[in-house]
Amino acid sequence: MTKTKISSMDDLLKSDETKYGFKNNETIEATIMSRTNNRLYVDIDGRALGIVPAREMSYEAEELKVGDKILGSVVVPEDEQGYMVLSLRRADREKVWDNLEKKSTDEETIAARIVEANKGGLMLETNGLRGFLPVSQLRPEHYPKVEGGNKDKILEKLRSFIGQNMKVKIISFDKENNKLIFSEKQALMEDQKDQIKNLKVGDTVECEISGVVDFGLFVRFEGLEGLIHISEVSWERVTDLHHDFKVGDKVKAEIISLDEGRISLSLKRLLPDPWLKTIKNYKAGDMVKGEVIRVTPFGAFVRLTPEIEGLVHISELTEERVADPREILKVGDKHTFKIISIEKETHRLALSLKQAKEKKASKKK
């Protein structure tokens, strides 16, 4: 067999010799002719002889025997002894990437092992490849429910998962840059799809609180998991969920959304709406007294009763052009306003200061 004279191993690795019609990184089939403790000797379709050195063996190499067919990736088309150098490890890696790409395309759920944790999420490994799972992509049951969002406690919680297996979906696949992003939440949605078919918006369900976080309550019911956002907990303003709820509490909730496997629920919608009860006492055109509770660049919010708040838009403050509502109103001011519109569906009440002043002035004439 003719030998190709190449001055160094670096030159070998850089060469793209195609004497036998094979190129670097090409995956080819070969038959094992013999083996030693640290290498395999293979026949490549009767056209060339090859070797698989110890450093290029795969995890399953110990099980291989003479006569077995293997898939190897070409590392060097022809070395100084005339052998083609193959890598089982690299070929296996290519197979894993190809397999994961198909699973990503088909949106299949896969199993992965948690190997590391950081404050942003978890590092998972599947078939020798690693990927990242952000905290936001954990299922509600595993979300680090830490009061106050303490980052050290979140990391402690995430580290407790190391060594466990997790069912995930691939939501970002980038073979070229060796990047995988996983989602446990998406895998959960897949599992819940069939069960969710039996639910409908408006259903009332008995739930158990599985987590309390600053933005809402995670709940479980009928083997499913959902979220009650803080805005759906009470008709009144809620500032501290941890004060009123704890894990294990039983609550009744109404299903308000079933969106691509995500279940959103509400506690307040099972209770009478105090806004609708109180607003019956008002109509457009009424003159009402209120207290300014917040001033923004576009206007001011005014409280009429504990249940009812309204907005005075900047254009309804005065006849004159106003650059900043704080020129006219400040928090704590009490005035008479005119109701110019009521939108019951959205709980919106529009008020006018200038129209109230106009009406008052016209009465004096």
C-alpha cells in the first residue's frame, strides 16, 4: 500500500487526502478485522484498511467483536502507515446530533440527566451532549418558589435537582455552535394535552396550592398544573400572597384560559364583583367627589370609593395645554369630577376635571 509522506501529525489532521474516495469527517461503514487492547483494525469495503485508536473509541466499543459492522468518522484519510484513521466517538456524536435534530423537528419529548446548576437554570446531559434549561422553562412543580426571589436560595433549590432525570423538549437546536436549549414546561404541556381536552373555560375546579411566588399561585388539580396570576386572586389589590396563602391550601378556582397547554385560573371570578355592585350607583354625566391617588404623564387616577377608581386623562384636566399633569393635580388633592364614560366590561371609568369646572361655572351665571 502506498504511503503518503506527511511531515507531522498536524499535517495529517489538516490533510484532505481522497486517495480512497473518502474525505475528512465523512461517516463510513467498516468491518472489524481484529482488535487489541487499545485499537481496532477494520476493513473499509475492501478498498482500504483502517484503525480506530483508543482515544477515538466510543462508550460501546468494549462490546464490539471481530466481524461486527461499525460506523466511523474519517479523522485522517491515510496516516504514515497507510491506514485510514477512524473515530467511533465522533461518529457517535454525529449520530446523536442527527437524532436530536429529528426529535427537535418532531417536537418529541426526551429524557435528560441534570448535571449542573447555576442561578439562571440547569445544565442537562443526554447521550453525551449537554444543553441548558432556563429557570423560566421549568414546570410549575419544579419552579424555585423562593420568597423575595433570593438568588442564593434559588441556586440551592436548583442544585437539589442534580443527578435527577427530567423529561424535556428541545426548543432551540444549534449544531453548528454546539448549543441546545431544553424546556420541561413544554414537555409538561405535551403530557397535559389529552387531559386538557376534557376541560373548558368557565369550569370550576378544586385545587391544591403547590407553590406561592410573588406573581401568583401555582396549583394542582386532577393531575394537572396551572397558575393563578396575582391579578386573578382578589378583586381588591393584593400585595403579599405569602401572607394569605401557603403550599397545601385547598382552593376553588375558575378556568379562564387554556392556551397551548398552559392553564390559567382565577379565584376572584368565583366571588361577587364589588366594582359592578357599586358602579350601579353612577352614570355618565354625574358629578362626583374623588381623591387623587396617583399622577402619571398621561393623567391622574382618582378614587371615588374603596372599590371604584377612575382616570382623568391629561386632555380632561383643563382647557389650557398641559405638559405635565402634576402642574394641575397632586396626590391627596380632592376635587369634584364629571363622569364622562363607564365601561363595565373592562372596569374603566373616565373622569373630567375641566368639564366639572365648566358645569360649575355655568350654574353661577
